[in-house]
Amino acid sequence: MKTILVVEDETAISIVLKAYLEKERFKVLQAFTGREAIEKFDHDKPDLVLLDVMLPDINGWSVLQYIREKNSCPVIMLTALGDIDNKLQGFKHGADDYLTKPFIGEEVVARVHAVLRRSTQIIENEDVVYYGSLKIDFQAHAVSLNGVELSFSPRDLSLFLFLAKHPNRTFTREQLIEQVWGIDFEGSDRAVDLAIKRIRKVLYRWPETEGTIKTLRGLGYQFSVKEK
């Protein structure tokens, strides 16, 4: 049974979310402040966090930053702020998805299922994952193949780790630039193509039967691996 941490200071909304998620057989934990969210995240280690931006003490961005310093637990931001700048801020800080209030319970459940599917990993142990002979340590920012550490440039490593945190999810060049280069990047999206080419060169000994960085023509790039 997957555990979902709902961080929402409006009691009525929290109760509704809990009811919808429990109907889908999730175990639901509730937190009503940022501090309570951090305590429950550390103690209960949820599989996904639904995180409101506007909290009475520590705001949602700070809680998200704390979570990302710990591991790659999926986070869906909940907020009444619907403008594009807030969405970009959420994705820039590592949010996996974004829901704007008012929303319907069925939509939240659908997004939770989708994000959990995308974050499925072959073997998971906090910040270290294995895809066959490839080992990725997100905490140490290290990648090794058959026990031999691979060498990436800092920017290429950031791009690879971002893709690896979201296995089997396709990202456009524009999304990758926002996530890795930053929304203020003024260069061409060709920078993404060149970085992917360099990453593939580093990974050339990794068997395609275990995984690959796939190009989806007209759509973007995907860290493609076998799911459980």
C-alpha cells in the first residue's frame, strides 16, 4: 500500500482529499503546517506528497526544497495561484506536477496515479537506484557502470540526473532547458541535443536491454527503462 502525505492547511480540503485517496486504497497522512509536514516526511517516508504552497508557517516552496535535499520523492504542488510563473517556480524547484485550485477529487487521484507510475524504479533504496549494471546515486551526484564511475560535465550530469529521476517520462527541449539550464537561458534549444549526444557517448557501454535515452521525434527525450 502506497502512502500519500497530504499537506494542506484548509481542513475541509484535506478531508476531501483524504477520502478520495483512501477510496483508491492509499494510506493517507495529513499535515496542516510546513513544520508538521517535514516531521511526518522524515518519520513516515511517504511515497508521494501533495503539497499546498500557502501554509501558515513555512511555505510550500521551502518544504519542497527540504524534500529535494533528502531524496526524489514525488511531489505534486497544490495552490490557488494559477499563473505560469508559479508553475515554473514549482518545476524549477523539483515539483513533479502542479494542480491549481479549485480542482476535483478525481483529477487529483488521476494525477497521483500518473506521477507514481512515472516514478517507478527498478530497485529503490532512498537515493540510490540501479538499472541493471547502471548505478545512480542522486545524493552523491554519482553514476557508475559495472562499478566504474562515469565522468560527465556538471551540466550534462544535471540533465542526466533529472531525466533519471523521472524514468519513462518524456520531456520537450523547452522543459529540459527550464529544469536544467533555467528559464533565463538565452541560448538555443540545440544545447539540449548536444548534451544528450555527449551523455549517450558516456553511456555507450550501457546495454540497451537495460535502458537508454530515447528520442521521441517531435516530442522530446525520455530516460527509457523497464518498469516493474
